[in-house]
Amino acid sequence: MKIEDKHIVYFLGIGGIGMSALARWFIHLGKEVYGYDKTETPLTRKLSLEGAEIHYDDAANSIPEVIKFNKEDVLVVLTPAIPKDHQELNYLQNKNYPIYKRSEILGLITNDLYSVAVAGTHGKTTTSSMIAHILKVAGKSSVSLIGGILQGYESNLLIEGDHTPKTIAVLEADEYDRSFLKLSPDIAVVTSADADHLDIYLQHDEMKSSFKQFIEKVKPNGHVFVNESLTSWLINEKPEITNHSYSLDKGENKAANLHISGTDFVFDFHGEKEKIKGIRMPVPGNHNVENAVAAIAVSLQLGIDGESIKSALSSFGGVKRRFEYQIKRDDLVYIDDYAHHPTEIKAFLSSVKSIYPNKKITAIFQPHLFTRTRDFADGFAESLDMADEVVLMNIYPARELPIEGVTSKSIYERMKNPNKLIAKDNELLSIVSGIDSDVILTIGAGDIDRFVQPIKELLERKQ
């Protein structure tokens, strides 16, 4: 199948963060873009303004006529979040439409481009966004499809320059359902490989095996950049592949002289190719400095000079819902973050505590998935105990059905911190109005983001 031969693209699950970036790319190419999603969101509304035609009813008669009567000209793209009993999916399957996963389309798009694929159980969105931003600021021909909305661009698609065979493609490589194995990049980055998605992989070793397969798909004469903590088992052993290691303070590429100036993190980069002094990054957190180390090392490999990289990082606004300040005053701070794994929460809270060491911190957390809550309840409890006070919301189910005995109480009962409570959705704002803390955090990957603006407005009224 050749993408250039298709003029109509139909997305099942167009509102997903990865799917919407792909939809934007096809709109950019001048294709007719249509889509279904379960609910209307700010992202789908913006896609509609950009040229996509979207509906929200799952019914065969909701499929646009142009899709039904131009089968040979239609490309159907499916997200794994669409259930197997989805009416539109079944209609298209019964009519023998070829249906492709997002990862398959990414593979087709980038097969003839020089591509950088960033994988990892956490850190991949920020790292790929940093690389995309550096390339754009440096004026390097590139197209970047990111799994988050970049601050300052208000998009998950970044395009710089004309699209030519020399264009660099930057992609997030999603390990969920082994999607990243559809890619064959020139440069692969692995930021982390913590146990996760055990509903798919069952065992951590099986997931690690998939990461190994991912880096083995790198094209001849390619490069692999792996977090130093993984190098004992994650290495591409092909002689024509160059392996590189990085981390915050170890490996061939690392940070040095790290310190905090206000809320900026300032550091030197010590790498294989060169050293860059005095990098100032407005996106806080040691984990983000580590992500920046990876982005710098990759950017140097792509031929970007050190001063351009330094300048770009100083203007990097971050990714929406990644350490995103909603209120930043001397007397009150409110930060929203996407963290949904114990390791991510620990990194996030550690960074918050390092910036605000003498402030009272309240964390509001919405667990994501019943299986993840079941598998990592101890880890969630341990990481959340770092906050002074914790409000637990009910589990966001996403694609799952409830599991008997698995609720937010599974975390609550394991926590040692006595300052904790479980809140129903309709109780949350009332609880927030009574919080007496210097720093308030909302954390989670579900629909907790729908409370961000109401919480912000409530807190601003309290000043």
C-alpha cells in the first residue's frame, strides 16, 4: 500500500494524542481527513477547525458517505483503544477495508526518511519533544509526531522546512501492544524500561525482550542511545550499529555541575562529541535534565552544533501536562503532571520537593487502569508517601473493565502517610477549597485533566 495513492483518511479514535498528530500530518499533506471518537474534547474541536470532519456516535450510518463509496481511495487508521465490538470497526471489517494501526502508518511514512524513534516507559514524550524543538530552532528540515502538546506550539505535530528525502522524522515509539516493532529507525533511543503494561506482556522479562527487538530493528549504520541503567542487558550487538549510553550522571553522555537557579535547572553537558557549558532549562526536574542529555546527544549526532542546542533548550517550553505550572506565585503553586507510574511519580515529587523544600505539598492522584493499580499498588503507595498530604481519586478505567477488589483503596491501605483521603469526582472541588498547602499537584493520565481549569479558577479566587 502506498500512502500517496490514498486521498481520504478515516481515523477510528482520532482524538488520541498519537492519532491526532497523524491526522494533522495528513491534513498538512492535503488529504481529506475524517474521524470518529468517543467524546468531544478541546483536541478534537481544534482538529475540526484545522479541517478534519469528526463525529462521536458509534454507528455504521455515522460513517461519512465518502468513506462508504470510495473504498479504493480510503486509508483506515485504527487505535488499539477501539474495542472489538465497535460497530464502525465491524462494518469496515465486514466490507473488507484494509485497516492499519497507527504504528504501521508511521512505519510507512518514515521508511524513506532519516528517522529518530524514542521509546521508553517514561520520558519518551519529553525527550522526543526536545529533539523536535532543537531541530526546528536550528532550522533543520524535519517532521515530528509527538505524543503530547508542545507548549509554545500548541500542537503535537512540528514541521520545519520543506519535505524532502533528507527530512528527519522524529517519532515516539510506543511499547504498548508492541507497536514500536513496526518501526525501523536510523536512530533509536530508549529512556527507560520499567515494568508496565503487564496486561499485555504478563512479565517484565517479556517486555524487556520487546525493547531488545526494537533496538535490533535499527537500520544498518544506525545508532542506539540507551539509558545507562539499561546497558547491562539492552545493547545492539550488530557490528554496523553504534551504541551510546547516557544518564543524569553516568555513561558516555551525562550532565555535570547541575544546580537550580530560581526554578530553572542549569547544567553542563559532558558528551562523547563535545562539552556544552551553562545550559539553562526552564523545564524543571532532574528527570528532565536526563531527558535533555539524551536529546542533546542525539541532536549532536544529527549535526546540530552545541550553541544552537544550548539556545534551543533555553526556550523549550515543555509539554502540556508534563510539570505544567498552572499557578506560580510566591504564596501558591499549582502544577499539573501526567505521571501515572510509580517511578514517574517518584521523579516528579522529588523534583517538586527539590524546588520547594520548605513548602507543604498536597498531591491529588487519579490511578490509571485497574491492572496497573493491581500490579503496582505498593509502588504507588511508596511514591505518594513523599507528599505531605494525598487525595486519591477513583481509578480511571480507560480500556479496561473493573477488577474485583482493585480500587483506589488498594493504594490507600498501603500508604504510611496518615494525611490521606479518597475523593469522589463530585467531591473533589469541595475538598480542594479546604486544602491549606503551599504547593498543590494534580497527577495522572486519565481524565483528571478536566479538573485542572476548575481547580485553577477555584484557587485563584481564594487569593
